[in-house]
Amino acid sequence: MILGFGILTLQLLQRHNKLLQAALSSGILQLVGTDHCTFNSTQKAFGAYDFRKIPNGVNGIEERMHIIWDSMVETGKITVTDYVRVTSTECAKIFNIYPRKGAILEGSDADIIILNPKRSFAMGARTHHSRSDTSVYEGRKGKGMVEVTISRGRVVWEDGNLNAVPGAGRYVRTPPFGYLFDGLDKSDAVYRASLRAPVRRGEAAAA
């Protein structure tokens, strides 16, 4: 699907929005992520005469928190607790980095946002902070603005000002066989136990 200078490999239809929101609200979908991959107009123009050469990707990582709040929490489809779960906690569990990430606990990394639910936002190429000079969310308005971002206990974003120190980021290792496999091990144990039918030798002999 081509959106101006954006290109997606899947087709998005309006009716899918309600279905996805219903699935997220009911718990069928457990989290919300993005395939954030931005290119500017010059880079997208490589495929002006052959769409197969257009770099694939659009913006989304900055917009995700605002859109989910406005479309799901503001409309009453999910609770504030659900918002934290689908945007943070479940993501951390799937990547097996919970509770280092995805929780506010002693020993966790203190990655926190402060969102003002009463503040409005307007999305567009002039308001986002990605390298792209376009936006697939151009003109999108709503409620719920992230005002402060804290990374490992340090304020890195506040009231539109970036305070991050170059090189301060840290590689987060994601060990295998974590959260997703815990449930499989438990279900396998229950299944194996069900195969072990009790043998009552005394009763058999008496019969």
C-alpha cells in the first residue's frame, strides 16, 4: 500500500481499525508495537519509476503512545492499567527483559513517561522528530500528550526539549527461553501428568 511517499507491504482497510481495537480491548491482542522505519522524500524517490525500489517503512515509534491513548483509553476501550500493559509490560515480557523493563520496581531501569491526558496533540511532518520529511499521520489530532520521558532515572525529554546525552544508551540483552516458554513448560507438565493413569493392582487382583 502506497501512502504518498510512504509504502507498506500490507493493505490497510478502514474496517480493520475497529477489528484491531476490539481484539486489543478483549485481550486477543496483547501488545502494540511499530515497524518504525523512516526515509525522507529523496530516498523514497529512488522508486519513482519502479515501486519495488521504494524503501519500505513509515514513522510510528513516536506516535504510538499518543495514538493508543487517544483511540483506546480516551474512548473507554481499555483502562489506564491496560495501556501500561499493552505498550510496555507485555513487550518487556515477550523480549524476556521483564522486570528490568516494563515495570516500576526496585532494581528496574526506571524508564518512565509522564503523559498529560488533558493535553491535545496534532501530528504531522512539522511536529514529529523522525528523519522523514513526511508523516502518514498528517493532520491526526487527539488527546494524551507525553510531556516527560525518563530513561534509567534521567529526564531525557521534557516539554518538547531533548536532553539525551549521545552515547548514553545501553545495549539490552534479550536472553532466550523466557516468558513465552514458561506457559509451554507448565502445559506440557499437565499433559504428561494426564497420561499417567493410576494403576490399582489390589483392586484388579481382587476382581
